[in-house]
Amino acid sequence: MARITRKELKSDHFALEVEHTLTFFEEHREQLLKYAIGAVVLVLLIVGYLFYSRHQHTIREEALARAIQVQEAPVGQQGAPGTLSFPTQDAKDQEANRVFTQVMTDYPGSSEGEVARYYLGAIKADEGKLAEAETYFKKAADQGDKNYASLAKLSLAQIYLTDGRNSEAEKTLRDLMDHPTVFVSKEQATFTLARMLIATKRPAEARKLLDPLRAVPGVVGQIALNLYNEMPPQ
């Protein structure tokens, strides 16, 4: 028997693999084509969803941006040509309520919808409608992303303080201290709680909160010192 070189062995092995592959394809042509078509359809569906999702996200962002423009528009003065302004605060509040409510109802479950809900709570608080503001803030705290939820909780704490619900305010503020966010830092929650403790004649507890912050350089340390000086001597 003639010797088979390594090169020939490789060639024969390659030819055999090709033959097996072709045979398999012939026997399973319909099944393979079906899977291939299914994969293409799946890719198209994913691409279509991503495009649609991005498009919808852009629409929601634009709607929220227009609502925020209303909230930030000046009152009682004519702005530059093409800019938004309102003759009275009441007119501005009415329009702000309308546009934020529309964003909230048109895009439920979205981050933009929950941001709109937070703004509605802030508007109601500014109008002195604290019960309505509390309802908005509670839902924003429960359903919004963690940053706006923390703002809603801070606003809730202020409402609790205004209503004399000090224990609820303290619980909310301590939760914010334990779970700081980009929008509400641990220091901010601590200062708010310290002010509450000072106002409710609990200076010893306020000092305990402020002592570690007095040595922090910069604004944080300065605020802590100022609050410390507001308390009566020990």
C-alpha cells in the first residue's frame, strides 16, 4: 500500500467534511432555510424595536422639555422675541398644570412621565395645595427613578414638617441619609433633619448629626458650623 502523505490526509479529511456538510444541507434544506428566515425576521424585529424605542424616547424628552420651558418662563415681563412669557403667575400655573399633566398621562410608566408628576407636585406645593402635592410626591417617590424619587421624598419631608408630622419627616429624612442620590446628597438630608431637630427643641440630637460635618472643608463644613451656631449653648 502506498503511503499517504500528511498533505493528502488533510485534503481527504477536508473533502470528507465538505461532503458531509453538503449532504446534511441537502437533507435539511427546508429546516435550515426556515431557521435562517426566522433569524432574519428576529433581527429585523429587534432593529425595528430599537428604532421605535429611540424615536418614542425622543418624543417624550421633547414633550417634557416643552413643559419645563413653561415652568421656567418669566411672569409679568416680555421676553426676547420668540421666547415664552406669561402676564400673570396664575396664567403660568394653569398652563404648567396642563402641559405637565399631559406628559404624565400620555407617557405613563416612563421616566419622563414621572418627572412630570414630580413637577406637578412642586406646582401644587407652591400654590399651597399641600394635600394634592403630597399625592403627587408620594407616587413620584414610589414610581420614579431613584434621583427624582429622592427629590420627591425630600419634598414630602418638607410637607410633613409643615403639617407637624415630625416623626414621618424624620423617618423620610433618615432614609434619604441612608440612600443618597445625585439629586439629594447625604449631607443635604442631614442638614434638613438637623434644622428640624433644632426647630423642635432637640439640639443634642442635632449636634450629634452636625459634629462629623463641621470639619469637612468647603461648603458642607460651613453650613454645619452655621447650623451649629444657631443652637443654644450646651
